[in-house]
Amino acid sequence: MRLEQGVAAAKAASILLAVAKTADKNRALGRIAEALRDHAGQVAAANRQDCQEAQRNSLADPLLQRLRFDEGKIAEACRGIESLI
């Protein structure tokens, strides 16, 4: 997907979300957190590869720290998502 397509899709989705019922939004947030938890190992493994590549390309340490999305940060993200429900 090209950047322009992604932006257009996000804009269209934002219009739908603006009129969606709270229960539907909460259900979606719950499913997002659940899917992230269910795939945490895969996400973390892919992120480790990304971080290794970034390190090989001499990404600055502060940026590398921000790039890291390990199991702990995934769990934190899930808690944050769930706090919105």
C-alpha cells in the first residue's frame, strides 16, 4: 500500500469511527488488544529483526530504544488500549 492510499484509507475510517457506537468501538479496541497479545511473540520477533537491521545501519541509540517493541512494551500497549474501553 502506498502512503497516499494509506492516508485515504485512514481518512475514510476516521469518518466511520466518528459515527460508530461506543460499544462497537470498545469491542474493536478489545479485539485489537487480544490480537496483539495473541501475536506478541511474532510481533516481538519481527521487531528484533528490525532493531538488528537498524543497528547494522547505525541508527542512533535513542532512536533504537524508541524502535524496540518487546513483550513488555506489547503488554503495556495492550493495557493502554484496554484503558480506553
